[in-house]
Amino acid sequence: MSGACVWTSSAGAWPAQAFGPSEAADLVVVGGGILGLSTALRAVRSGRSVRVIEASDIGTGASGLNGGQVIPGLKYDPETLIERLGVKRGEALARFGAATADAVFDLIEREHLAVPRQRKGWIQAAHTQAAADAAGRRARQWQARGVDARVLSASDIAELTGAKGYVGGWLDPRAGVIDPLAYTRELARLATEAGARIATNTRASRVERRALSRTPSRAAIASGIKWASLIGARSTSDTPSRNESTSPAARRLASRVLPTPPVPTSVTNRDSARCRRSS
Ligand SMILES: Cc1cc2nc3c(=O)[nH]c(=O)nc-3n(C[C@H](O)[C@H](O)[C@H](O)COP(=O)(O)OP(=O)(O)OC[C@H]3O[C@@H](n4cnc5c(N)ncnc54)[C@H](O)[C@@H]3O)c2cc1C
């Protein structure tokens, strides 16, 4: 297996511009990942002048290297959100989380983005009874909100994936997978075509507040954990995170390579293709 990034972008390059330090804009976005480019696109389409400053190249951050899973919802289930925030705000936040996958797939369709994708759902498989019970509760909370979620038994999981050791789980039909590098680059293309200007290989070294004689400029910091260094704060963490993927396994093989307990890291390190930054 190769050690290269699995994502191969079908999106083309776009003409990145250089701009001088004295050039004013309504909004300067620091960081050309999905967050920064979505912000830039929304702002430029609402009539603002926008500049994006990217330290490296588009898609070299987490946005171009991630697992590509587009899974609606937030870390907390709807009922937990309601418990913590009350019915009105909790349901509003749950609705926002629920809409995220549609937002991505709808944008791809509407703008005809060259982003390889599949929308066939997502299975959260549980390896303990406690995890299976939690998966069942999660599925039922979404079912109560009109989602065609399925609670899965051990045999459902084995039938759907070939993996035999799981206790149960649930299937969220709203989810899918995209090529995140292509998506990030396509966002850059859309933002550029709408009038945003993007400077790559340009690192923001500090953010200053200044009195301005014309329309107030704004800065959006969308540069991940490194934002803290821009304002002199301590960076929050630098937790290493790795994503691995393999080609789809044949059914007989799947039942052997996805056992419970989890595959030892010595095996996954040897046999998995790793997604690395390419220079
Ligand atoms: C291994 C891994 C797997 C993941 N899998 C998934 C998944 O399957 N599904 C999912 O939804 N999410 C996943 N995520 C999370 C997802 O990738 C991130 O939430 C998302 O990409 C964050 O986008 P971003 O634009 O904020 O950050 P980034 O894409 O990291 O963009 C930040 C950009 O800022 C630039 N920058 C930094 N400092 C400066 C500076 N001083 N000046 C100028 N530019 C600067 C960087 O070069 C970078 O391009 C995963 C994350 C990781 C790490």
C-alpha cells in the first residue's frame, strides 16, 4: 500500500494573488481551510471586499487531509442539548447540527463543484453493550425528529459491513463522504470567482486593532489551533491526529480484519495507507 494521501483532488488550481500590506478590505480571513474559505465565500457574496491569507497552500491544513466523513449532528445528542440549553435553544442547535450534511451536499450540487462524493449513510458500530445502548438512544432521538435512522443489531452490522464482532449500533442515512481536498479547493475557486482575493504562502504574523478612516475592516481567524499565537496567547494543544484508510475489503476479509477487540496498532501501522502532508 502507498503512504500517500488518499485524496486526489479533481479540482483545478486557481490564480492566487499577492497583495500589499496597505491594501484595505472589509474582511481579512486568516487561514484558507474550509472554515476560512466558507467565511470568505459568504462575505464576498454579501457584497464585502475580502482577502484570504494562507500560510501554505489551499488544503494543506486539516481541511485537505481529513477523513472526508460528512456526518450531521454535534458532539452532543439533541436531548443533551435540550437538557443543557432548554427546549428552544437546544432544539435550535440540534436543528443546526442536523442541517450540516445537507449544507455541504447541497452546495456541491447547486454549484456543480468537482468534488467526488458518496451519500450512503454512516454506521456507528458499538463494541460493548453500553455503547450499543447509547447508539440506540441516539438513533431514537433522531427518529423522533423525523430522521429515518436505523437501530442495528449485531447481525445487521455483520450483514452490512462484513464485520462480525460488534454488538450493535445505528445507521444515519443523512451522512456521506466527500473528497475534502477537492471540496476545499473548490471553495477557493468559488470565492475567487466571486471576487475574493487569496494570497497563498503568506503567513499572518499578528493582528492589530487600529482606528481606520474608512469602512471598518474585520479579521476572521480561521487558522486552526495556531490562532492563539497570533494574539500572543498560549496555543491550546497540538494533539497528533491520524487518519487511515484502506480499499474496501472483500466480505470474507472484512470479517477477519475488523474483529473485537480492536486491531493492534502494530498491525494497523503496517498495513494501512496513511494520509500525510505532501510537500
Ligand atoms: C486526522 C483528521 C481527520 C478528520 N476527519 C474529519 C472527518 O472525517 N469529518 C469531519 O467533518 N471533520 C474531520 N476532521 C476535522 C476537520 O478536518 C476540521 O474541523 C476542519 O478541516 C477545520 O477546518 P479549518 O478551516 O478550521 O482548519 P484548516 O483546514 O486546518 O485550515 C487552517 C489553515 O490556516 C492556515 N494558517 C495557520 N496559521 C496561519 C497564519 N499565521 N497565517 C496564515 N494562515 C495560517 C493553515 O496553513 C491552514 O491551511 C478531521 C481532522 C483531522 C485532523
